[in-house]
Amino acid sequence: MAKLTSEERKELPAKTFAGPNRSYPINDRSHAINAKARATQFASPALKAKVDAAVARKFPGLGDAVRSMKKK
């Protein structure tokens, strides 16, 4: 995953975050995969659904790619 500094994070538009209060950045594919993983671990079911939906909108088919990675 590419390093995202605090300055770079501050400059990202709000639409590049999947959670409340600019949480779960999905600015690129690796961050989107990480957002889905962290939401699965720590978020409520409602927030997880929101993160999954935001990732699916920005990166169609990414959910399928993540599921296939887990099967290996």
C-alpha cells in the first residue's frame, strides 16, 4: 500500500473516504482493499456495508478480486 502522509490525507477530497469523519480512505486500489479489510474487522455491520458500497462504486469488481485472494 502506498504511504499516505497526513498532509496528503488532508488534501484528499471528502469523496475519497468511505467512512464518517474522513475515515477509511479509498483514494487508490490498495487503500480500498485495506478499507474493506479494516471495516470487516472493526466496523459495525452498517458501517461495513457503507464502506463496501463506496468501494464498489469507485472500484467495480474489487470485491470479487478480494474474495478470490482469500481463497488462495
